[in-house]
Amino acid sequence: TQTLTIAVAGNPNSGKTTLFNALTGLRHHVGNWPGVTVEKKEGRYRDPKSGREVLLVDLPGIYGLGAYAEDERVARDYIVGERPDALINVVDATNLERNLFLTVQLLELTPRVVLALNMWDEVEARGMKIRTDLLSERLGVLAVPTVATKKQGLDTLMEVALDVAARSVREPLRIDYGPEVEEALERLVPLLERASELAAKYPLRWLAVKYLEGDEYLAREVEDKLPREALAEVRAIRAHLRERLGEDPEVVIADRRYAFIERILCDVVERPQEAETLTFS
Ligand code: GDP
Ligand code: K
Ligand code: MG
């Protein structure tokens, strides 16, 4: 059987390195991603049940999957190009508002994700209540509480990650971007599909969203690979959308992502003062 590859992604300071080291022990080595100076760390994990070896890859700490930061491009190129069997998204569970902004972007790209709700000791110490089942349901992926510094939850986390790796693929997360953007996406996707290279490499809705966001790297690739007539149409769709919205589609798309996260957190997270209000009102 082939070695499984599981990548670890998350915001800086979410506990990625602590979790990675806890899983791999000393069996890891550090290098660089091709062409850039961003550090690449790989290690081995052995599944205690099957004895199977898993290659773990620690991706750079990032806040999103945009085009402007080199480490964000490294992460997304890796996910698109290497297609890891599963992705562990380490989040600081005390700060879901910020951390989920990366999570939803990962989920729009691939459904092969498990969330590590790390810093769970802090969640408990602060008296926060997080409804993990509801969070999982809304995002469509499992969420496992972990305390990386104490190696808590890591067995369960890896069990779920191995299960994700073995499962057949579902659809990535779909955020509703509102009628104007959705209409543009509906017209864009079939046009992008005409370039078979793009269709083979990217989830096309994701690529279409990125194109509307004005992602210059992906736009260049789209413009390289699309037939000329399709390219003119694709450009016209984006120009028309900007006109309809009266602002950059990028802004509307980011707003919708934040709103999506806010709606989820409103139901999923109960803060201590809210708990008191409920008790004493
Ligand atoms: P990275 O930037 O994502 O690689 O994060 P690190 O692994 O370097 O961790 C950042 C800080 O958080 C370090 O001081 C860790 O010891 C601490 N940390 C990591 N995981 C946990 C956890 O589950 N609970 C608590 N309380 N601290 C943690
Ligand atoms: K750090
Ligand atoms: Mg680190």
C-alpha cells in the first residue's frame, strides 16, 4: 500500500508545531519549499492500530489562501498540486472568529479536512462552551478537541484523519455569495471547464471565486489556458459583476465569508457572560 500523506495547516500560533512534534516525535526533517525560502517540515507518524506509516507535512502558518503572501501561495499550491489524502486544520479554539477564516477557505478547496480544536484546555479554563457537534454539522467536517501540549485528543484526531483519507470524496463547502456573485459563478464555471487542464487541476467553483477575487496568480493561469473566445467572456463577466456591485467583488466575497462564520459562531459558541445572562434572567 502507498504511504498516506496528511498535511497540517493553521494560523500562526495555533499550536501546529507542538501538535506536529507530538505526532512525529523526533522523526522529522526540515527543508525548504521548492523555489522559495519558506520552511518545509515533514515527519512520520505510525498508526498504532494498523502499524501503517503516514507522512505528515507541516504547512506554513497562514491566515488565508490569498495570492499576496508567499507562504499562502505555498500552502495552496501544495494542496492543489499534491492533493494530500487528508488535511488537519489546527485552530486556536479560543479564537474561532479569526481562525475559521482560513478554515472556510480550506473547506472551499477540499472536503478532506478534520479540525483540531486546539487549546481546548484554555477553552475550558475560560468557561467557554463550544458545541463541537453543531460546528461539525455546519462545516461538514469533524472537529476534535485537542490539547497539543499535553498530547490530548491526538489519537482521536489521527483516527478521524485516517478515516477522512480513506473515504471517498464529497463536495467542498459552498458558501452562498449572494445573487450577483452566484450568477457570475454560474456563468464562469462552464467557461473554465473548457480548459481541460484547469478542470483537471482545480475545483472549478473555487477557481472561479478566486478569479472574481482578482487573484493575479490564478488569473494568469486562467488567461494562459483558456481559449481566446472564452477568455473574452470570462473578463466580461468579472467587469460586469464589478459594475453591478459598485465595488470590487473581492470585498463582497470576503464580507460573505465573515457573515457565514459569524452565523455559525452565533449558534456554536457560548461565552461565559452569555451563560450568566441565561442563568439569571
Ligand atoms: P504554531 O505557530 O502554530 O506552530 O504554534 P506552536 O506550536 O509554536 O504553539 C504556540 C504556543 O501555544 C506555544 O507556546 C505552545 O506551547 C502553545 N500551545 C500549543 N498547543 C497548546 C494547547 O493545546 N494548549 C495550550 N494552553 N497551549 C498550547
Ligand atoms: K509560533
Ligand atoms: Mg510553527
